[in-house]
Amino acid sequence: MTASTASKDTAAAVTSLLDVSPVIPVVVLNSPDEAVPLSRALLDGGIRIIEVTLRSEAALPGIERIAAEVPDMVVGAGTVLNPADVRNAVTAGSQFLVSPGSTSRLLAAMDDSGVPYLPGVSTLSEMMTLLDRGVTEMKFFPAKAAGGHAYLSSVAGPLPQVRFCPTGGITPLTARDYLTLPNVGCVGGTWLAPKAAVTSGDWARITELAAQASSMAL
């Protein structure tokens, strides 16, 4: 079974990306060698999902290793910007896709990918455009700069059918506030994989942070 085939099988079993864990770790890999021990450390702390951003050359080989060696982890690609990113991510084994925003070409490619995706939005018009396409789960980005908790609370009135994963400027302190909102399923956060801990191989620290994050489930 190829990595891409395995990813599609696993993705089919995921009913909603927003319900896997209260926090989706958003990570940048400096080396593919970090991918597997990082994923296992997160799993040990109760986090079963990871978003590897396509911001480094290590991202795609790292995704491939996670998909092949850590089957209990739902691995996805973030910072997906164009159809080529979609193809490369799914081929590497991504089980979901996350974009900071969306274009018609990117949405078409993600629709055709066969895996779940979270397109980025920050305005009501963008949200309504995605609703027209039947998309009801979205990434709210950049969350803090775009209005944060108060903005999403206001959006719940006119668009109660939309659920979000706010990402951008989220901290352990603010994450809990977001998770109290009825239209927030989870949050995206970078704090679960601090660069210093990853670089030094302090996997116990990452497991500790993951355990704290997994306990945020309401």
C-alpha cells in the first residue's frame, strides 16, 4: 500500500478533523528525522493529530515518515497554497490539508484530493463563499489579528452551521476561551512543539505539553 493510499483510507475514518483533539499542533520540521519522535511524543501526551507546515524542505519527507511509521497519528499538511502543494502533500501521505486562505483553483484541487481539508477564512464573505461550496468546517486565520474570540462569538449568530479551528496567536491561556465557543471544534497551536525542545530532542517536554493540551477537551 502506498503512502497516499494509506492516507486516504485513514482520512475516510476521520468523521471531522475538528473532533480529533482539542488542539492541532502546527509544526515546522527542520529535519525529517524529527518527524517520527515528535509524533510519538505528541501521541504519548494524548494528541492524535499533527499539521506539518510546508515551510521547509523537511516537510514532505517528514509527512511520509509519519504516515509510514506512526499509523495512530493523523498527519496533515499545512500552508497548502496551490494545486501542486495538494498533489505533493497527498502523495507524501497527508491525511488532511490546511490552507491559510483559498482560491478557486486551490479549492478545486482540495475537493479532488479525496482527503478532508480546512480552508482558511477571516471574513464573513469568505465564509459564505465556502458555504456555497458545501464547506462547513474552516480554519479561522490569523485568529488573534482577525478579531479573535469576540469575532467568532459574533459569527455564530448569522452562521451557526459553520465550525472553526482558529489558528494564529493562540496560546495555552487563550485556547480554553476559544474552546468554550459553540462554533469552535479545536484550535491550532505552535506551542506544543517549541523549537528548542524539538532541536534538543526533549520529547518528554513535548509529551508534557501535549498532555496539558489534551486535557482541554470540554
